[in-house]
Amino acid sequence: MKIKIVFLFVIGLTCFNCEAQFKNNVWCFGDSVGIRFDQGSIQLFNSSSVTTGGGCSVSDSIGNLLFYTNTSYYFLWNQGFVSLGVVWDRFHNLMQNGDTLIGSSLFQEQVIVPWPDSSHLFYIFTPSVLFFYGFWYSVVDLNQNGGLGAVVQKNVQMTNYKASDCVAAVKHGNGRDWWVFFRRYDVVNDSMYRYLITPLGIEGPFVQNIGTPTDNGLTHTTFSEDGSKYLVVNYRGMIEVYDVDRCSGMFTNVTNIENERPPSLVPKYAGNAFSASGRYIYVSTTDNPDTYLYQFDLLAPDISASKTLIYTVQNPSYFGFLRLAPDGKIYCSHNYYDGINTYPYTDSLNNSFNQNMSVINYPDSAGTACDFSPFSFYL
């Protein structure tokens, strides 16, 4: 029998900021896990069809799940596909024409963006990191198939070079349109690519050269809750924060907190999140056997010197991704390492490490006053 309360290294959550209330209220992630944040209460469900690390979900304006996505190494494997995306409807069934989306089964490789001025059309943007190189989009129409939705455009290629595993979106300053960002990694570069999403379609790409040049594809990014800042971390130890102009889509005022390091010293930063106010950032490592959660104060005179160790997770568990929730807390995922990194987990590997998330209860409090509660949220 399949255990439905285990999950992987990364939380695949709703993937955009500065949207209407409740859009981020339902999370589908890990191995069949679902959480709904409902006006102060939290409801769990184990009917999600997700069985991989990445993906995202979107809800309506009152918090009802609309649909969600993920990529998987396992889906359609017997037909020769290596890694493709799938779209699930609100009842956790495969959406009509919702299979074989181009993508890679990593961690930040999909983002759902509402089509401006439409209540039923949505874009799914996907950078393909490992196969079918490029940046792609598909379109979901929720008016199709009796209201369950259908993918009406699929795998439209926008670029043909390698894109980093860090697609993200933020709402335009006009309150209607959207910006979608990604970074290429086939060459050492400081090129940030963005597209403008309007009621008339997609404009771009626009390219801005900013930040530290890198060719590291394992880059993970997060916008602050108000969309005014953009956090970038990567597996080579880089941490940078940019200011964001949501009207122009331009980044400014790069704050380099930590630089990339030699391979022997790389901390492999992956999980990252802003506190609700945007003052504090949290960054976790994914090295094994010991992994670490740190806090930085963006208002400190020396931000790098404000680095505070919040918690250490030791083998056989290690930190995954972090996510700010509608309740103002930050939830931390964990992976259980069995020496092979088996996933989805078999029943015999079900344990307290992968059945629980950790929680930062007061992310806007300095240092250990943030009240990190390890393995406290049972799934």
C-alpha cells in the first residue's frame, strides 16, 4: 500500500508573489501531500497526485484549488520519456491534454501565471534544465472539459539554450500584468531574462546584465512578499539580494552577501525564503552529512556578519526547500537519505524525518527568537 505522508527535498508550492489573497492557500507537493491554509486553520489531505520534488499549484480568490503541476522521472518512463511535466485538475486527475509538458524533474522548474484580465486562462512556464533545452510555455483553459480544464497550447518554445532551475514570477506594478524571470547557464554569464505577460500575450525576452557571473544551473530564487526584493542562492555558495522595480521589471542595488567558493568549501545553498516583512532571509544548505539553516538580517550594517546559525540537521536527514506560508510562518522540508536517495520512498523508508516538516514560527524575530521548531509539523 502506498504511504501518502512522505515528501521530498523540496516543497513544490504556488510559485508567484503579489497576487490576490488566498491564491497561495493550497500546497500540493512531495509524495501525495496537500495542505490548505484556511483563515487561521490548516487542513491536511493526502490525495495529491504529486510524486516528485518540483511543481506548483494555484487556487482561486477564496482559496479553492484550481489545478497544479509537477515534473517526474517516472511518468511515461515505459514510453521512453526521461522527464516530462504533468498537469492535474482540482480533483487530482490528469487534466485533459495535460501530459508530456517539456520540463526537467528538478525543484524550481515550473511557474503558473494567470493570463491578465482572464478568469480562466493560465500560463505554465518551464525552463528545461536537463533535456529539450530552452524556455517553454503551455496554456491552460479552465472553461474546457466541463470546467475541469484542458491544456489548449503545449510546449511552445521561447529559447533554445540551457535555462537555470530558477524560474520565478512577480506581479507588475500596474496590478494587472506579470513579469517572468529566468537565467541561462550554458556559459558563464550575468544575464537575467525576463518576459512581460499582458492581456495581449507575451513580450520579450528582455535581457539585463546584473549580479555575479556564473554558469551554475542549480540556482534558486525567491521574491519577497511585496515583490520589492529578489533573493538568489546557488549550489556554489553564492547569496545575493536585488531590489526590484515591478513597473520596469528591472533589478537594481545588488547586495552580494556571500560569493561562490572553491568546490571543497561550497555549502550548496538551496532552500531560501524571506520573512513576511522582508527584513530577514533564511537560507539552508543541502550538503550531506550535516546541513544548516541560517538567518541574515538585511538591515544590519554588515549583512554577511549578521549570519546566524538557526539549526543543524544531521545524517540521515538534510534540509530541503523553505517557503513562507499564508500564516506568516516558514515551513522547511527535509529529505531522508538512505545511502541511495530513493524517491518516492518505499514503505520501509517511512520515518519521522520525511513525515514531518520543520517550522520557523516567528520569522521576523532576530536569531533564535525566530523559534525554529524541528520536525514539528506532521504530515
